[in-house]
Amino acid sequence: MMRRRPTAEELLVKMAGLCSRSEQCEGDIVAKLLRAGLTRGAADGVVDELKERGFIDEARYARAFARDKVRLAGWGRRKIRMALATKRIGSLAISEALAEIDPEEYLRAATAVAEAKARSLDLGLREDVARLYRSLAARGYEGDTVAAAVRALRRKGES
């Protein structure tokens, strides 16, 4: 027995519910709609309706994404910028979202990532300090933030 494909109206209601529970970007919603069997034109129509009703907002999504990635995943600004660009978020929305990251919270996140990595390293060895720097850079942290996090970590170790 074959299941019938949901209509555009049914999917509009379903996607509105999804968007009301968590921020979603246009690209992710389009992909879900296409997987559900809508044509590209119908999917674009549903997305336009969701935008018009305020369920999808690129800038709001970028702010929430950036905030969550710093707090929950310990990502740096460079990695967040790349991830948002991959989701086809506009550069202005990305820049504004990154500018809203609290500098103190950002440094705390970088320091927490550094602490976790340092547990497996001997910071008395130059090679391990370099590994720590590379690890933080790979997480998307800028050089000055990496240096500040390592300094904060060393100060903690001395006390």
C-alpha cells in the first residue's frame, strides 16, 4: 500500500510547527520539502509563505546559530562564518550575528575548549603547546583569542 504524498498546505503547517519550535534556515526547509515530494516551485512557495508569516528569518537564524555554536559546541567565529555561508546565509546577516557574540562569553568558551584539550597534553612541551594552538585554530578561533585562552589556562594552572 502506497502512502500518499503530503500536500503543500499540509507541509506548510508542518514546517510552521517546526519553525516555531526551533530556528530554521531557508535551505534546510527547502531540502525537507523536496524530500517530502514537493516540486522546487511548490517548495519555494511554501518557504515564501513561511517568510511572510515570520517563521523564517535569516538574521534571526544566524544569531541563534552563532550563539548556540559558541555556547554549546565551542566553535570560533571563523568556523561559524563558514558553516553559515555553507547554509547560504547572507554575509551581512553573518557579520551582524558574529558581532553580537559576547566577547567575555567567547573567551570563556575558547578557554573551556583549551582546558579540555590540555588534559591530554603536557603544556611544558613546546610541541604540545603548538598542538593546543592548532586545535583551537581548527575550532575556528582567531589567533588573538587562542593566545588569550592559552594565557588564561596557564594562569589557572599556576594558581
